[in-house]
Amino acid sequence: MIVDPKSEERLDRAFMALADPIRRRIIARLSRGSATVNELAEPFEISKQAVSKHIQVLEQAGLVTRTRDAQRRPVHLNAVELERMTSWIDRYRLIHEQQFRSLDAVLGAMGASDAAAPPSVDTIKEKEQ
């Protein structure tokens, strides 16, 4: 598989940005719709300036964008970048799910062969006692 360094760097920045619980809560809030810095700062006991810095990190990671609407500067979730992250995660999730399905098939076959096998001498002795 060919790895695109820019894509890897973008993915690294996005995961690092989401490592912070405040930024994850900001993303969760933005999943319900765009909001201003003031609206995003309401639930936090930190300054608006600190929230603004968190938004800058999210923006540099490509997870959010800002637009200008007269005096307002709403922050928007960048769903395309979140979809890229989800696709990356899904690729590895699907690989592991296939491995688990294969393991289930092997264990199922082993269980079926154990049920069809005649009882061992030890099993017969246990039943006699």
C-alpha cells in the first residue's frame, strides 16, 4: 500500500487535535450545527481566548472551518475530514473483524468435531463413578 505523506501528516494532526477532551466536546457540539466562539465557550470553565485557541488547533487539523457572517464568525464542522478519519479507522476495523470471523469459523469447526467424537476413556470412567 502506498502511503501519501501529506495524508499521513493530516491524519496525525487530526488525531492529536482530538486527543484533548475539550476539543472533542467542541466537535461534539458542532456536530449539531455551527456555533460562534461565545456559544462554544458557554459550557466550559475556561476563557473565551482559551476556547479560541482550541478552535485554532481544530482548524489547523482541518476538522473545523470558519466563515464570516456580518459580525459573526461561526465555526463549522468539516465533515469531509472526519470522514477521512473514519475511513482510515474502518480499514483496520474491517481487517480485524475478518480475523475474528476466521477464528470463529475455526473454533466452530473444532466444537463440531468435539461433539461428533466418541467419548474418551476418561469421560466414560467419570460417568461410571
